[in-house]
Amino acid sequence: MPPLIQTLPDTPLDVVGDVHGEIDALNQLLVHLGYDTKGQHPAGRKLVFVGDLCDRGPDSVAVITRVERMVKAGNAFAILGNHELNLLRGDAKDGSGWFFDARVERDARYQPFKRPTTAQRKKITAFLNTLPLVLERADLRVVHAAWVQHDMDALRQAGDSSANDLFVQMETALNTTCQANGSFQKYQKAQAMHRDSLENEDCSMPFLDAIADYDEACQKGNGVKVLTSGVERRATAPFFSSHKWRFVERVDWWSEYDAAIPVLIGHYWRQLAPVNRAAVGKGDRNLFATVGPVQWHGKRQNVFCLDYSVGGRWRERQDQKTPGTLFKLAAMRWPERELVFDTGEQIATTGYGGP
């Protein structure tokens, strides 16, 4: 099994944010970046994908297929995001109806989307199982959601486990603890009592302490979850986000990141221009409310989120707006620190704190 932390080559890079099944956006972005159909660049640059290749968009199969082809040719590198991890675990969540039969009807808002054949399913799963959780070199770190040193240290000691196997090991240990202290049983009871309401935005949802306590414990105690989904803590009130009532909220971990090496991430849905986040199901706190749209962020201003919300492009199609008006796919040229978007804009980032 390939290691879960892998080393990036010493070449100029183009680091691509969350793609979420938007194959047209990916194809257009690669043209703007100067890559040919095989993923080769005339200047020898290499592509890096920060995860969340799939879900919500119209053709996750095509996105994963193209990325796999470029990775195997040695022209690209990719890591797992939380959406790929959900797929590997068989965890059918919002936006995954293209892969999971159980979500097809509930994911009607994202249709039409292409669904894989049996052979394609096996190939997709096999490819995703080869991907690491982290890519790094002396001047750069790439992780999907959060670089937390404690969890990185644990990952370095994980041996040759796959990301899915390591996730299951950590989850099993946590469940044993939660069953022993009774929090798992309380969580199950709360889930059963509110099963018909947890995905219903129109219901009046009380704060469910049992779900909040369990979700926070599971997030904090599973390093794979932290790296792919971020740091989450108990919220002060329930909120509806990604079509589900939630009781823990994301935290801007980068405000505590004190290392000199810059980190590139995805996951957090920032925007180039103001948008109505609720229109795409985002009811959580906007962690970039006080951060400029192309600004570096964090304690040392050396963390940058590359997710420019292309996962919301389904809403533009639904509203018969030109795709890319608000929700974009971005890449950062490294070491130039310049953003390139699938719609053609090229913008220098601001406020970089440096190593």
C-alpha cells in the first residue's frame, strides 16, 4: 500500500482546488494553465489535486478518470478529500447519488449526473485506494482540510495502512470508548427519534446534545477525519448545512497554525465574489467573512484555501445562469502564488506571510 504521506517533486506546481464532478470546468482550467489532453505541460509543471474530485457535479466519473490517467502518467498528484473517503467507506452522503443508489432520489437537485458502470465503480475504488492523505516538500504542504501537527505525527506512524483502514481503526477505537461511557447509545437514541427531521430544513430542530457530544468526540479523536474534514467543535445552536441539521461547527484551525511552511487546502467553500451561501445549502459560519477573496490567511498568513465553491455550480444551472458566474474552479501556480480560474481570470494572491 502506498504511503499516506508522499513527497512532491521539485518542479513548479499547479495546485487545483475541489473539482466536485465539474468536468467542463476542469477541462477549461487545464487549458488556461497550459496543459495538453495528456496532462503534460511544455514547461515541465506538474498538477496537484487537493481532493473532493467527486459529488454534486454532472460527471464525477469523467473527472476521476481524467485525473487517474494523468496521475498514472506521472503528470499529476492527488490526495483524498472527505468525499472520496466517504465513497471508499460506503458512506452515502449528500451529493453522492451518482455513485450510491440510496442517494439517487434524495439528490434530485444535482441531476442530471452520469452514473458509473460496474466496471467503472471497481476502477474508481481501486484508484482512490492508492491516493495519500498528504503531499509535501520542503517549501509546501498540501492537505484537504487541516494540518494539525498531532494528527500528522500519528499519520507518520501509521505504517502501510490505507486511509480507509486507518479511518476504520480509529473509528472502532472511538466507538469502543463511546459505548463504554454511554455516549454512543445516547447518540443512537437521538438519531432514531429525529430520523425524519435531520434532513428537513423546515422542521423546528432542538439542540441535540447527544449528537453534538458524539460528533465532536468522533471528529477530534479520528486523525483521518481531522485531515480530510477539518477541526470541528460543539456549536452554540443547531444549523442546517449541506442539507442536514448539524450541532458541531468548523473551526478556523489556521489561526493556530504556527509552522513556517505554507499549507494549501480545499474544503471550505470560499468565494471570489459575494454569494448567497444558503442558496447552495451552506448554513454554516463563513470562515472567510473577514478574509479577502484572494488573501492568504492564518496566524502567519501562510495558509490558503483553494476551494472557490465550484461545488455550487449545480445551482447556477438550475437558475439558468451562466456556469462560473459565481462558483469557480481555481488553481494556484506555485511558487508564483498566482490564481488561475476555469473562467480565465488570473489574479495574484495577497498578504502572503512567507516561511
